Amino acid sequence: LRGEAWTAPTFLSSWVNYGAPYVQAGFYKDAWDRVHIRGLVKGESTATPSIFTLPVGYRPLTGTHIFIAISNDAFGRIDISTGGTLSLVIGSSVFVNLNGISFREAQ
């Protein structure tokens, strides 16, 4: 029992998918209301840290959630706000791995 299909996000600013052969960014909610995020993305600069915004029904309820991400072969940090915005807080915009980000608390 998987839930729904992957949905491609609408990127903000200069953020885009990294490109082949890497998996494109996406999100879905499983049968237990857990939100899953995947993909390898890149941006022009860390001056525009907001990557994309999750729609209502896919956002954290109680405060900003913090996740560790691989960013240009080092550790980075992704925050997801209650408004649904995924932001690169620490790391490089050369590439950011979103694979493995998931949380259950969604509004």
C-alpha cells in the first residue's frame, strides 16, 4: 500500500532538477499520511535558499522541521517551514540531495 503518485514541485528562483541520470525532485503522501521527498536539485546561488513550497496537506503542523542533506559532497541542512517552503539553510547550491526526507505530521 503505497499511497499516491510522485508529484513534481514548482521550483522557486533559480532551482532546478540536477538532470540525468539523477532522479527528479518530487513528493508524495503515503497511506499513513507520511510525506516523502526525493530528488537531486541545484541552484545558481545560496542567496536564494528557497527551493520549492509544498502544497497545503503536505506541510509540517508544529514548527519548522530540520533535515540533514548531502550538499556538494558535504553535510547541509534543509528546513521545511509550516508554510511548506523547503530551504537550503546550510550547504552549497551546486547540488542538494533531497532523497530520504520524510515526516508524518502534515496539514
